[in-house]
Amino acid sequence: PGGRERRDSPPRDSHRDNSNNRGGNNNNNDGRPPPPPGPPAPGGGGPNLRAVATLADVATIFLSRGRIHALCTAGPNGPGTGGGIDLNYALDAMRASRGAVVRVGLGGGHYQVAELAGGAPAPLAAGGGAVEAGGELVQPVLRLIDNKDHVQERPHNLGVVSNTQPSQREWEDYVDACHAAAKAGTGPPPPRLGDVAAVRDSLDRVFREGSSGGGSGAVGGRDPHPRGPYRDVRGPTTHGRGGEGGRPPSPPAAFGGGDRDRDRDR
């Protein structure tokens, strides 16, 4: 709407799975050249890292349901290698991936943008002994913005996470919601280019494959780039940073969409 230019692009990095990018989102799969880089910094010298990220920018930190499932089952050799060995590996991997962009189903074929805020142990099913949500020991914690511009963090069933990237309209709605939350003093402003770069570096460390195994340097407390103590993501979210002055330091804050009934997508 309003003549905004689409700047969608497919993901570029190894930590994203684009094989299921369906649903008519027009994410630049038609042979068009990629969009230009972000606006230059004042006085020149490269992109302005404080500029609000575009959809093309955040495509580099998008995580599909499959990739988040791999984080939920992380083990000593990286994502997807846990098999229930120790849920702390998964919690560490989820914490190291905070700020990654996800797409959440709202029900009725509608979706919105959210961000990964960490992980939490999955609740036990009735009677105990087994976990819900398909057997994962850890669930993703998503940071969401409701229709009153209030930021919420809570664990979600993996089934609400989409395998397809957000559309341009969904991203624009998300940016608008972030601006409104920042103005109200209830959340940080939209992700900047610098935030995207920091999250992308973290995801690359989590998912990298090397001689020691995929991502082993970022889980199990062995990450050479510590991100501070793990906070209780089940508790209420407080920011203490009203306005558009900037997002918190590393790890980049995670935030996003709304909180309604959701369905699975294909």
C-alpha cells in the first residue's frame, strides 16, 4: 500500500532452509536481481547500521519451522543432534539464536512476523512422563506484540511456526507495530541493519559445520562469544527503553507480532 517498493529476496545463508518457501509470498523467486544494499551511513563509509532493516535484510536471519526444530533438539555436536541427551544444549542454542525472525500462523490463513526470544522446557502432558508438541524437550519462546502495543514473551508449540518467509506486507505491519511499541515505551524499535548483522553472526556460529561438528562451538556453554546470563523468558517483559533511541546491546532483542489462535501451514 502507498506505493512502497518490494525488496524481497531469498535467503542467502546456510542456516536457513528455503526448500519449502511456498504460499505466494513473491519472495524474489522470479529471476529479478537482488535489491541494493541499505542506505549509506551519514558521511559515507558503507551502509548505515542504524537504518531500519528491510525484508530483504531480515531474510538472512529467517528461521523455518524445520530449523527451529533443529535448535529444539540441539546436542553436543550442534542443532538436531541431541536426541534428548541434555536439554541444556537446546536451551543454549535457542538463547544464542535470539533475534532470529520467524513467521507465525494466526489462524484463517493469516500470518505475522515474530522473533525468537529463547527456549523453555516443554510442559509435561497430562499424567507426566511425556512432553507435548511432538515430543520436543524444548519449545521456542517467541516475543510478540499484541494489538495494544504490549510485548509478550511465552513458549509456543512448534506447530505455529511457518516454513515460509514473511510477505512484504507482513514485514511492514511488523515494523509499524515495533515503532508503536517503542513510542509507547513498551518495546524496542524495529531491527536495524546492525541488529541483523549481529543476529546473522550468532546464527552462523550456532549452525556452522566444522571438524568439531555442526555448531558445537555455540552450544553446551562452549561459545567463544558469550552473550550474558540466560534470563527467565517466562516472566514479564520489561524494557526500560522508551522511544526510538535504539535497541539493547548484544544479544539483540527479539520481538514481533500478535497473540491469537494459530494454525499450521504447509
